[in-house]
Amino acid sequence: MPNARIVDVTTTLFRVVLGLLFTLHGAASLFGIFGGNRGSGEAIAVGTWPGWYAALIQFVGGVLVLVGLSTRVAAVICSGSMAYAYFMVHQPEALLPLNNGGELAALFCWSFLLVAALGGGRWSLDAGLARRRGRGLAEEPATVAATAR
């Protein structure tokens, strides 16, 4: 398998798995499924600040990243929400993520930042729409760099 195909496959799988995990977190908090919000079995009350809005970002942003639609914008918003969660919820407890329970927030934050930098990739709705409009993937630097090798 050529190097460019490996890059395409791994970045797509990374984006899809990241989006799915984030969507499931949002669904648990919004709908009380998969154990509910923080394992309580309950959904967050509609409009509760900041939890309900964070769950909405997780669900909608996760779906957008999962399918690769408006990937960069959605990933930046998801990354920002996790940075907010880390600094407002976890960091006041202790400095390091290992000590404050913020490892997941930190990993999501940096992972979404990576997706924002790379874009949706060749196998995303963004790329499909661009192909349909005849633009190709010129705006996807990761794909262009990978195919140049």
C-alpha cells in the first residue's frame, strides 16, 4: 500500500473514531443513554449551563467530524469546548491532567486540533462535495503533502 493511501486511511479512521466517541459522550448527556451523564443514567436538563451546551457541542460537533462535514470549523469548536472543560473544570483541582482527571478533556482537545489542521481528508463529505463542485482536494494540505511523497 503506497504511503499516501496509508495516510488517507489512518487519518480517516482517526477522524471517524474521534467523532464517534465524542458523539457518544454528547448522546449520553443529552438523552440519558449509554449510562447517562457521568454514569448517572440521567440526561442533563435542557438549557443547563454549561453542561447541556457542552453536550450539544459534543453531539453535533462529533457527528460533523465523524462524517467529515464542515470538519475544520467543527473540530475547532470541539477543541475549544474541551479546552474550556479542562481549564474551568479540571485544572482548578490540580495542575496536571493525571492529578485532576482531565486526561480525556486534554486528549480530545489536542485530537480535535489535529483534525482541524488536517481537515476531513479524502474520504469525507467535505471532499465529496468539493469533488462534485470540481475543486478537488487542493485545500487539503495533508492529502496534497502525502501524495507528493
